[in-house]
Amino acid sequence: MACGTLGVQLQPRAHHDLLDLPVELSARLGPMLQRVERAVLSLGGIGRVHVNRWGDGGAHLHLWLIARPEGLTQLRGSTLPLWMDVLPPLPAEVWAERARRIAAAMAAEGGAAHV
């Protein structure tokens, strides 16, 4: 894996926060998180995928799945998001290729790939 961490954002299309997420979307959230994690892990070179939720006062649900590069155990735990600002950024073409591969992996489990 190239230097840098990878972050994927998952959010509902409709405007909901976690507390008011309709039951039918709540029931799909766990399986969707599993699908995204499998897709990120399929890139290879990933030691762990961390799921985070931050709220900045806005009432919209955003979940971040942040990939820790394999072997970089110093990036463990709650400091992982900080490393996203410290490590050199990934080149745009690497980001685009990884986004395409994640979308294809997600589509392989049902749905359509949109990048």
C-alpha cells in the first residue's frame, strides 16, 4: 500500500442522524458497514478498518471507515484520523484507482458501481 491512509465516507441519501434513522435503514446499516469493510480490505495491504462517527453540530449521519495500512501499528487506535493529516497524501491517480476498486467490490455484492 502506498503511503497515506484511506478514508471512505458512508452516509444515508436522505437527511437523517443516527437517532432518527428509520428502522428499515438502521437494519441495513450493519450489513452495509460489513460490505464497505470487505471492499476496503479487498484492496490488500490493510491491517484494520476503523469505523468512526463525528458530529459537528449538523444533523446528518456521516460514518468514516479509515483503513490502517498493514504493518503500521503506530497508527492504531484513536490517533489514526490524525495520521491522515500527517502522512504524505496519496497521488490522485492512486485515490481514483482505489475508489474504482472499492466501488467494484461493493457492486459485486449487489448494487451498481458509481465513482
